[in-house]
Amino acid sequence: MTDPQHVKGNRLDPWLDNYAARAHGLRASETRSLFAVAARPEVVSLAGGMPNLKDLPLEELAEATATMLRKDGGKALQYGNGQGLPRLREQIPEVMALEGIAADPEDVIITTGSQQAVDIITELFIDPGDVVLAEAPTYVGSLSIFATYQADVQQVPIDAEGVIPEALEERIESLERQGRTVKFFYCLPNFHNPAGVTLSEERRPRVIEICRRHHVLIVEDNPYGLLGFEGQTYTALKTIAPDDVVYLGSFSKIFAPGYRVGWAVAPPAVRDKMKLASEAAILCPSSMGQYSISTYLEQFDWRAQISEFRGMYRRRRDAMISALEEYLPSCTWDTPDGGFYVWLGLPEGLDAKEMLPRAVTNLVAYVSGTAFFARGRSGEDHLRLSFCYPEPEEIREGVRRLSEVVARDLELVQLFGPAHLEPSPGVSAPAPDQI
């Protein structure tokens, strides 16, 4: 008889055979442990999409939170409503109104960041093997969720104006000819993560019309929509087709991510199922976080704070574009009009994932473009640069360091071909952070 302790001692994971099939699809995100790299003071991290919170009035927020606890602490520290704090659900439409979106508080459901909203929607709609459409590239955190639920992620190309409608319809029709149903189309129309582009106003009605005609639900993820550098906003897909779109928002980028408060606005039937699924998973979203956000919206000039964030991120974007023009003219990029990211195209023959260990050795970090694709060797010719967190002078230095790595790799490719580029001995690419 086999000694269980003996078996257990010879396996990395004694419970390997007990996991559900979907657990075997879990993989470390290519952005997750870049936090560890960013924590090293000598490394310039152009990797993680961490909001810059230095301009928040922390002392005033601390006083307001203390006052809130004295007044409502018994409620803020207690279980709450599964759909979310009613007062906050009334305030969220005021935030959405800045983008011209009309929302009924009854259709708002509070979530633990918009990430949980993506998880709930995927849980509700996806059986193993079901099709999710997404842009190519798309947000790595959502790709992780889709993989967990064993979705077949089909990605549709984008360009400087966002998703290409003709490619979207062609992909849907191809799947229909195979007898397959697309459960939903997940998209980030404004200041895209990672590509930085925005779906043009001209394409938005076309995308809606295609999805409506083929009975495809749209999941509109919009964490950056209020961070247009000139204060510009765009017509929400939810505004055009309220019954065909689940809209996702978040306070992580326009206030602070530590509260983990996001929201979804869904058609009533979908909203009710989302509420039940959320209650089954977490009982209720954080009451403390919701009361804190509600207090902020009531007592602070949050509109002015968003405007201040826009100016701060615009200065960082300008620093990055200026540095790219000076140090990396051999690369390509679209200049973003908002958000956090530049999607950098590398010269032919370079591989962003293979180059990353050498970049870290040269004390600069980024996210390889391969993180943003569901399958195969895609995205290796691009990388994502984040300008949201470092100071402008750090951004400039980070791009300069990156240019040295690109120049060395490009010289080797031109002399010997791509096969001669190997990861640096003893240097591992950092395990990146999911933001």
C-alpha cells in the first residue's frame, strides 16, 4: 500500500488531481509580479498601470473618513446590500452624466472593482468552449478571467480608430457558419488598455448595429473614459443601445484603487442575475469602501480632482512621447489622447518578451505585448509602456534605458538574425502584476 505521506512528499502539489478542470487554466499574469520589480528603487517601471495618487488630499480624506465612521460606522462596518449602498447607486449616475450617460440607480450594481463585474458576466454567460469576442490586443486581467471559465476567446483586430467593424462582422459570420454562438463582445472603447486608442465616433453606431443584428451582447469596459487629456468624452455604447450593453465603470482610475469599488449598469434581467451571482460569491461589496466613496463624492470637489488628474497624466504622456521621439525613432506608436498607456511597435525582428530580461538588467521594466493576446505567438512585436505613475524625468530616463536595449538587440538582429537573441543568462523576466 502506498504511503500517502510518501506520495505527498514527492509531488509539488499533492492536490493536483483534485482540482477542477478550469483550475489548470490558471496562469500567472504577465503583469503581476512587475510590482516586485517596480519596488526596486533603481528600476524605472514603465510597466504597471498604477494610478498616481500624489495629488489626492489625503489629510482631508482622513478627516472625512473619521467623521463618517463616527456618524455611520455601525453601518459602514456591517454587512450591506448585495446590490450596493443605495446612496452610492444614486451618486454613480452623476459621475456617468459627465460622459452624457443616463443611468437609472436601480440598474446599477456595485462590484469589487470592475474586474469582479467582468468575472460575474463571464460566469453568467460562459460554459466551457463558448465564444467571447475581444479586441486584439485586450486587457490582460479580463483574458485571465476568460481563461478561468474556459472560454474560447476570439480576438478582432483594432487600428488607430479602435475595433475594425468589418473585421468584427466577418469574425461573427465565420463563427455562425461553424454553428457557434458568440456570447458577448468585450471591448474597451476609450483610451484602450493596452493600445491607448479610442473607438471613433463614426464606428460606434456601426459596432452597435453589427452586434444587435447578430444578437451579441456588448460588455463596455470604461475605466478611463473621464481621463481625456483635453476633457473630451465620447458617446458611450450604452447610450446608443441601452438594452444591448452592459456598462462597466470604476473608481480605481478617477479616485483610488484601494477601495476596490466599481460598478455595472445592466439591463434589468441581467442586473438581477449579476446581483445573485455577486451575493453567492461575496455576500455584498465592501460597505466601508462604499461609504468612503460616497463621502468623497458628497464632500469633495471630485470633478476638479478628475480635471487635475487629466493635467497630471497629460504632462506624463507628453514626457513619454517626447522621449520616444528622441530615443526610439525606429519604433512606432499612436499618441494617446487620454488614459495611461502607449502601445509601442518594435523594429522588425525584435521580440518584446525575449527582450524583457535584458531590459530589467538595464533597470527598466515594461509589459510584453504577448500578455494581451489569448493564444499563440501574438504581440511579440509590441510592448506596453505606462506613463501614469513615474515622474516625467523618470519616464524620460526609462525610455532612454529601453532605447539602449532596443539598439543592442537591433544591431544583433541586423548582423546575425533573430536566432542569435537569447535571454540573458541567469536573468528571469519578472512575474508581472495584474492591473
